[in-house]
Amino acid sequence: MLRTGVAAGVGATGMGTALVWGLGADRERSSGRTDIVYAMARSEPGSAGPLRARTRAVPTDWHENTRRAFAVQEELRETELSSLLAAFAVPGSYDDPAASIAVQAVDEGVRETLEALSGDLALDLDVLEEVPPSPGSQPTVAEAYQAPDLDRRRVPGGLLCESKETFGTLTPALFDEEGERYFATSNHLYGGGGGKETEHEGEPLSLRNGERSRTVGRVLRGYPLADLVRVGPVDGYRPVPELARASSRTVVGQYTRAGLADLMARNEPLEKVGAFSDHTSGQIKGVDGVTCYVGEICKRGQLRWGDERTMTDGDSGSVNFHADPEHPEEHVLVGGINNARTWWPGEDFTWGTAAHHLLDEYGLHF
């Protein structure tokens, strides 16, 4: 089977689904344009205020092709395919709107099942012999962009953080449905292959500068299926929706599934600021994905972008982002968190959990 329960996903953000992939298409079809919800964002930058839907019009033929690709992905997640390594929806461009499904597997025998599911959508099947164990490497503090002397009331994302196990990168402030804010990074910083949920509760998350380490929070819960850990602030340290070293630093929300597809259609890149490789950028290569590359647990709601050089060891937990279309010089919208990059021959991308999945599945958002 698909190695874990990867049930059918929820529409774009769990909010306004009819507008994103249903009623909007009927209402606008005659004009050849369809409204989608491309982002969920706060109207007051820097606040913990509610997320509000942002809409934009896209070509209806592109919308229909992309909607079908997402539908195939949902069916694929319910299909028993033990040899599956990954599957992503690949939206087309506005000039060439045909979408496709990109699948990696360890057995050519899945082709017949995949072709039956994909119908007339193009299928790109890549058969790999295996994914070798990650060589991994332990980064050193000397290589990192370290935290300056911070105002503990304003701790941004993009800084070097550490657990007892290793180093990573801090996300910008993570919010829950009540507006409470948290520190966060990749769950695998706490060992166990990222599979811990409560076993590391209470363990410290620290910021590092040279020989100085300061605990800014303690683990509340891990989310193995998203490779995310939620950390409660301590001692007056306060996470803020900002990114260190980014030209536009204020985070005002996040892209939806449809919004990421729209960015890909328009060839708009994502960026990230990591503690070790600092600022990099790259193109989106697949959305709404399932990955089974590492561990015994397949992960859904995945985003594929960039290449192997987009992130390095110690950048895990950083977020990818794109300029906010309404205020591109000041604000950004998050696409997702960065959890890993390819290390085996023939593949070249970075992947992690999309922000829309965190909202849909756990009620957490940036």
C-alpha cells in the first residue's frame, strides 16, 4: 500500500473551496477567466489577526486542467501502491495549460494503474532502483549566519537554532487558530527520523551565536507527517512574523494550493533564507505531493522546488516564500517549510510541507 494513511486532501485551504475549484468556474466560464483563492493573508501586518482570502482571476482552461490533476492526486493517495516513492501534480503554464502527474516508483509494474488513474493527463513515471540512505553531515556553527544580539521581544525566522541533536533554521512565527504564536522548525532536529510526536515534549530549542546558546522555547508537540515541531516561547522570547536577512521581511500570510500552482504557471520563483546557505531561490516543480523518500511514513501536502543547492544541512526548518503581490517591496507570503533535498543521482530538488497543508490538517499557519 502507500505505506501510511495518506487520505484524500482538502481543497485549497479548507476555506472557500467552491470559489477555488467549483462555483467560481461556472460563474466565470463565459469570460474565459476563473477566480481562485491564491492566498490567505492578514490585513494587519505583524499582527495575529485572522486570515482573509485573496483572489485573482486565472484562465479557465488552465484552471480545469489543474483541478483535474489535483483530483488524480487525491485518487492516487487512496490507491495501494507499495512501490510509490513520490507523486506530484505539475500544473502547466498559461500559454500551455496542460497539467501532468509526475511519479517516482521502484517498480515499472505500477504504470498500468497510474495510466488508468491519470486518464488523458500526461504521466511522467520515473522508475528508480532505490533511494540510498542519506549521507547527511553535521554542520558546524562557524559555517552559519548566526543570531545577532536580539531584542527578545522580536525574534524573526531564518536564524540558526539548535536542539540537543543538531542545528536547523527557525521559521517565522507560527500561529494556531486562536492566534497564539510559536517558534517552529523541522521535527527531525530532535532525532527519531522526524517521527517523534510527544517523546521530545519539554526539550529546549535554542538560538546560537558563537559559543553562546540561549533557550528561547520548549517543545510542545511534533508533527511527524509534516516534519514540523511546535515550540512554546519561554523567558520573554517572542517569535514575530518576519524573516531575517530578507529584502522584504514581514510575513503576512501564505499561499494556497491553487496559489502555488498559479505561481508555477507564471514561472514565478520561490526564495528562502537558511541559517547555512543564506538566500537562495528556485522554480516550483510540483505541488500537492506525496513523498515516501525517508522513514516509514509517507508525507502528503508536499511542495517540490529549486535544486540540491537551494538548501544544505542546517537549513531544515527554513520557509520558502514569494513577494506579496499587494505589497511586494515590504511583505511576503510563505509557500511552505523546507525539510530535505535530493542526494541520489538523477534527481535535483528541494522538498517539504506546504503551508496550506499545515492549515488544512492542523490549523497552523504563518
